[in-house]
Amino acid sequence: QVQLVESGGGLVQAGGSLRLSCAASGNIFNVNAVGWHRQAPGKQRELVAVTTSSGSTNYADSVKGRFTISRDNPTNTVYLQMNSLKPEDTAVYYCNLVMSGRQWERSYWGQGTQVTVSS
């Protein structure tokens, strides 16, 4: 079993910064990708940023140049540095970890952390 615990959310004014952390524990192996998604009220969950086992990263167009995803492999922790925050960034942010092998894939989610950006 794998557990993901997010932290670092909170209330910040527009233009401010936050850093989210996601600590993974448990039986972790064959990690394919780790990333952050978010869900605003009344909207579908969307990808924010992802980093793969090959080291590549991908960001939603709406956060490019403002958010940075990074990972610390020895501690199984992934971070999301969020700068120049906007009110439209307000959402619950979820950490996601995907493990995969030949003919199987498992996806795990954290419980989410609230980010609120005031104008």
C-alpha cells in the first residue's frame, strides 16, 4: 500500500507564493510519474504539473513560468513551488503517484490540500 500526504496549502494574497509538499510512503517501486492536480469548485480535476521517471516535466499552460515541480527521490517527496499566485489558482491540490510495469499500472492520490488566493 502507498500513502501520500500533502501539506503546505493555505490562504495567500494574489502575487504571493506557496510551496506544496507531498510525502510518499509505503511499498513504492517502479515509479512512472508523480504530479499535482487541482480541482476548483464546480470544475473538473485538472493536471497542474507532472514529472516522470525520465526526468521530463510538463505543466498546464495556465501555470507555466509560475509553478515549478521538483522531487527528492531519497525521501520520496515531491514539491510544487507556486509563485505569482492568482485568484484562479484557488483549488484543492492533489498529489498523484503512478507506478507501472509490464501490463499493470497503479495510481495513488493524496487527500488534497486547499489553496486559496485572495484578490
